[in-house]
Amino acid sequence: MSQRPLILVCNDDGIFAPGIQALIEVMQELGEVLVVAPDSPQSGMGHAITINSTLRVNRIQNTQGLVKYSCSGTPVDCIKMAVSKLSERPISLVVSGINHGSNSSINVIYSGTMSAAVEGCIEGIPSIGFSLCNYSYDADFESCKPYVKKIAKLVMENGLPEGVCLNVNIPSVHASKIQGVRVCRQAKAYWEEEMDERVDPRGGKYYWLTGVFKNVDDGIDTDEWALANNFISVVPVQIDITAYKAMEELKMWDFSIEN
Amino acid sequence: MSQRPLILVCNDDGIFAPGIQALIEVMQELGEVLVVAPDSPQSGMGHAITINSTLRVNRIQNTQGLVKYSCSGTPVDCIKMAVSKLSERPISLVVSGINHGSNSSINVIYSGTMSAAVEGCIEGIPSIGFSLCNYSYDADFESCKPYVKKIAKLVMENGLPEGVCLNVNIPSVHASKIQGVRVCRQAKAYWEEEMDERVDPRGGKYYWLTGVFKNVDDGIDTDEWALANNFISVVPVQIDITAYKAMEELKMWDFSIEN
């Protein structure tokens, strides 16, 4: 039995995306790899889980040091399936990605890639989500591989604080242009939605959800600043989302219903 | 034109669930109500958005002071649709629920109900998610109505800190048993998954995702403690999920790739 650490690889672009292939290649240098990833694209699925329908799993590869399963569910389902059903020994690291497109700033909340990492963290496993700031299917994942390896290695060596995982975003530039790695906070931003209204052949209206990303944070300690300046951003993300500072203010409120 | 505040009501159990009906009734006492809610149950959808397929909207009611739309998307889609397309004036308050079942502790991350509130918060609108700790379709929503009204009224009067919304959970007990309201932190907990394996008529395996909720937090300042002791729990939730404390530790790491 292999004593190499077991690394679980997931993503949200689907098991056949080039980004996950790049991540698998890097992780094979660091351990034994188990891939459990969606059988179709699941971008924007956030932390969705499948409870109103059923899940299917297919083993699609099983060679020395690489076992691959596709799953009909969301990225979070994949992590739950891997942990509870498919892994034969404890998982040392969960990595998700490499996402085709940025998951910086508020996108962390919508991202299926990051939700897989968050789920790994909830399960008590050191977890990292990787995203390349390039939405193209043919994006170049080679330039970032040394950094992906380095960050994964650091997490395997040092662990992560309890309840914390990493959101790593990588600028889409040639390796020679990457300025290094910066530990950042999530920039304050939002999407200004646009509903692209269309008419189907039977005259019914339907909509495509689209929008424009608005960064409203000019801090130089943010992930958006780092990426704009060709740094790789590393944002530690926590699963306890209590707004502790707000608790004191709320405790002053009179909630009694006897008016 | 009405000068009453405009209140957007959403949920994740679907527009025909009794819980949203109770919430609509309470909100009609506080303002003009716009309902935009999923046309089918969307429990466990987390912060999913619909980007790989299209959205449909149907206006199903339009009477004095109450306009209802059903939407084919997720709870978060509903909020985006309401804000960008369906509301004719600024929304003063977003309320989501009343959920059939608890969204306390780590469930906040999986919950479509809470994700609707989080999305309202991202949009800059004071937002609250309400959940009753009773999964039954026929749950009694009457007992909690005075508290739902009081909490919504307090939020309308005082506002909420920027980037913060409320996760309100209500014990499923008679009004006379409710001990009051407690401002809490999110308890540390997780789900121990079980994949319920079955075989379809053609011999193929499939799974139902199920599990057991494990509270591993014995703090008396948590939502789990409050609910177990018949208090309504109010957890302020933040959309900046940066683990600030972890940043200092991570900044000590040597990320350079020149080994």
C-alpha cells in the first residue's frame, strides 16, 4: 500500500476541462491522486448540494497512482462522495481547480471551485482552490504550475488553521511576468446584473443572467490589487461567517415583543 | 405611488410553500410586498446562480400591495432578477423564508434561503433569512410571527452594518415556550455524510446524499445552544469571508519558487 499522501482533486468546470488536467499533473508530483469531479460544467453552483435528486458516479480511470471518478452532482457533492464513499484512506489535501476564470473577491461566494475547497475544509481537510484569471478553454496553465506546486507543498508541510482554506488566484500572464505571491484580503466588490432578455420561437420571454464586475475597493491589500499587479493572490477563507463585530451592536437592540 | 417601504420576499422551498406565505403576511403589515421566489423547491442550492442555462419568470399575482413572480432559477437568481428587472423602485428590505427547517450553524453555507439574504446584502440591501426548526410542510408558523415582525421592524429602523445580514432561526415550539431572542455566533458543526446506495430497475447504482448533523461546539454563545434552549437565534453573517487572523501566519510562509 502506498504511503504517499492521498490528494483529492476536484473542480467545477467538469472532469474533462484542461484546468483540472493541469492540477492533476502537478499533484501527481506530490502524492497519490484521487479525482472526483463533476461530469459536466458546474460553474456558479456555489455551495449547492443535491438533496432533491439522486447522484450517479462513474469510475473512468484506475491506473497506478491515479483513480478518476466522474459524478453527476455539484462540486460539493463530489467532495462529500469522495470523503464518505470513494476514498479508501484518509485524504491529506483537497485541491480544486484550476478554474477557468477568476474567483477573486466576492466571486468566492458564487464559485463551485471554491465551494469544493470550503467543503474540504468543513470536513477537516487542508483545502485549496486554484483559479486562473482566464475564462478561455485553451488558457495556458503551464506558467502557473510551479506556483500551484509550491503552495500545495507549503500547505501539506504546514497545515492550515482550523476552519480556514485558501483561495488562490493566478494572473493570466507568462511565468516571467508573475511578480510573486501575496497574502490578501477579499476585495469589496459586486456584480451589477443585467438580465439579457430574449424571445423564444413560441414568443415566450427568457433571460440570460449576465453582468459587470464592479470592484469598489481601492485597498492595496486586496486580491484585486494583487492580480492587477501580476501577483498571485492567496486569500485565507473561513467557514465561520459570523460577523463578530456586529454582535455587540445587535446585542443593544430590544427584541422584546411586548410593545 | 405608495410611499410604504418596498420589501422583497424570497425563499428556497418554492413560492407555494406555507413558510413564505406566513412571511408575506407579516411583511404586508410593514410595507409593500414584492415576492420573487423559485417555482420549485431549491433547498440546499447554496449560493448557486444560473449561468449555463436560461431563466423564466411568471407573474402570478398582482393585487394592491402584493406582486408575486415565480422564477425558474435559484434563490440567488430570484434576488438578482428582482433587483435588476422586476422592482420598480428601491428595495428597503430583503427577507427570505420562512424556511421549513433549521439553517443554524454550518447549514448557513448550504442554505438557499440564507444565500438569498446574503445576495440581498451583496446588493447593499438590509437582509434577513428566517428559518423555523421544523422540516414539516404543515409546520406551525403562527407562533413565530410576532418575532419575525419585530426583527424585521428593528432592521428597518436601525439598518445593518455594511456587508452584514442576519440568520434568524426559530425553535419549533408554542409561542408561550419561546424564551426570547439571543444574538449568537455560528456553532461549529458539520454533517457526517452517508451515501444511501440503491439500485435502479436496470441494475445501475445511484445514491441519495444524506447524513447526520454533528454539533461539536459546547459554547453557550452559539445558535445551537440558543435553539436547544428555546431561544430564537440571531447570527449576524458577513459577506467578507477573509480569515483575517490567518493572514499574519500565512505572510510568514516563503512562497518563492527558486528552491
